[in-house]
Amino acid sequence: METISYPGSVTLLALLLYFLTMMNVGRNRGKHSIEAPATTGNIDFECAYRAQMNTLEHMVFFLPSMWLFAYTVSAEWACWLGLIWVAGRIQFVIGYITEPKKRAPGLIIGMIAQGTLFIGAAIAIGKLFLG
């Protein structure tokens, strides 16, 4: 059970971050009278929406990579790299909703973390095939 608690806690943090970005989109939709299914009409809404959707897009890659890394390499290291990803995503979201050009540092931090998780898992799984 200890092994699963590390990546499990990061998964919960990532889901909480995503939930908060969803709530922010809903708040901006109401604040700026953007009727569903529209996704344009106000720059603040569009930035909140893109921050949410980009986070979702990255979660599809991040979460399986983190869990595969945890299973094949190290649950503790997966947790640390996952926390770096969450921190990068927080920086990305804040940057995007305040000034879209400020999103790059958080994006880079997250990409490095998720890339490390993916490559580490791929190498470990490759070694399993080679025996």
C-alpha cells in the first residue's frame, strides 16, 4: 500500500488542480456571459479555457507515464517528479490566466517532468523485454 500512496497522492493533486481550472472556466463563463457551447468571446475566458484544456491534454500523457514509472522504476521518484509536474502546471495556469506569454516557464517545467517519467518508464519496460 505504501508504494501506491506516493503516485496516488500526486494523482489526487493533479485532479484537484484540474478541478480548480474547470471551476475557473465556469466562473469566467458566467462572469463574461459566454453561453455554452461557445469557447470564444472574451480574452479572460479564452485564457482560462485554454489553461484548462492544455492541462487536460498534458494529463493524458502525464498520468500514465507517472504510474508506469512508479511501477517499473520507483514510486518515490515518480512522486517527486509528479510534484514537479504539478508545480509547473500551477505556474503554467497562473501565467496563462494573467498574461498568456508568461505560460512558457511552467510549461517547460511540466514537459521536463513528464518527459523524464515517460523516458524512465520506457527504458524500464524495454529492459523487461530484454530480460
